[in-house]
Amino acid sequence: MAKVYESIPADIQAFIEAQAMFFVATAPLGGDGHINLSPKGLDSFRVLTPTRVAYLDLTGSGNETSAHLRENGRITFMFCAFEGGPSILRLYGRGQTLLAGSPQYQELAPRFPSLDGARQIIVADIDRVQTSCGEAVPRMQLLGQRENLLVWARAKGDAGLDRYRRTNNARSIDGLPSDFGAEVGEKAGEKTGEKAGEEAD
């Protein structure tokens, strides 16, 4: 049976810290926009306070979460128990993107492992914490974290990652600018959100 809390109690924080992965979901405001749902791992999630969480976000093929948060702020996290007793946890809130190199990013970065390809930290203020039974979630064993993304980022180097982000991470698949895309546009002297990320390298 579902239980709802206004903040994250100690036992739920312990459950979060025991999980090897989580899911993050966001969506644009437009009714024809694409909802995004991404799995995350690599010990990248932290409970900062009973009502605030954050995760270290690595460079990937897109940047939907940042673009959606820039537009409307809505975010949901989900954790599932794949071992032990069944349980599903959802955290609902409003988030923002802290770009690598910003003062806010630098303040939080020591709380996370040092991972190649880190591009931003997603921070969210949580207003609803909800558990449910999870009886339909299968039991699975963790073999280990994959490191291919870290190896890929390490091989690209800082300059290569910057070029990749300008090309692939500046806009959502629906054309919304991410925080990184807005920064690229501003540096290029463009109006924020127009052709951001299309600059030639």
C-alpha cells in the first residue's frame, strides 16, 4: 500500500543509499513533446537534506533533463528494490541544472565521486515522497557498474567533450535549449535558445 511523506525520513534515505541505480523522468510543457525517462548509476545520487537531493550527471547522447528543467522545473525520481523486500520509491519535486564550473557546482562536487565526463549536477527540491509495494518488480543480482561511458569520456578529453556537448547536448529532441545550450548561445552572442549548440568547432 502506498505511503506519502512530505520529506525523506531516515529509513528511506538508507534505502536510497543502498540502491545501485535510479530513474529520472521529466517532460516538456507542450502536449506533443516527448517525455524523457533515464536510468542512472555509478553512485551518482545524494540526499542533501530531507527535502533536497542531487545527482552528478555525465555527458551522454542527449540532455533532455536539463532542457525540461529549464522550461518548467518538474522532475520525478524512482528507485526500485531489485534485492531484498519489494519496494518502489518516487521523489517528486522541482529541479535545476548546475553547470560544471559554476560556484554552486563547485560547492556540491566534493560530495560525489570524481567521474570522467561529468557535465552538470541536477538539484531538486522534493515536495512529495511516495512508496509503493513493488511486488511486480523482479529480483535481480548486481554484477557490477558499467564503465564504458567513463572510458569514452576519458578518451575524448576536455576539448573533445566540449565539442560533443555543443553538438549533442545543447537542445532537447523537441528543440528546447538546455542550460548548456543557453550558455553556448550567450557566449556566441546569440539570443538565448536560438540555434544554440549549432556552432561549428
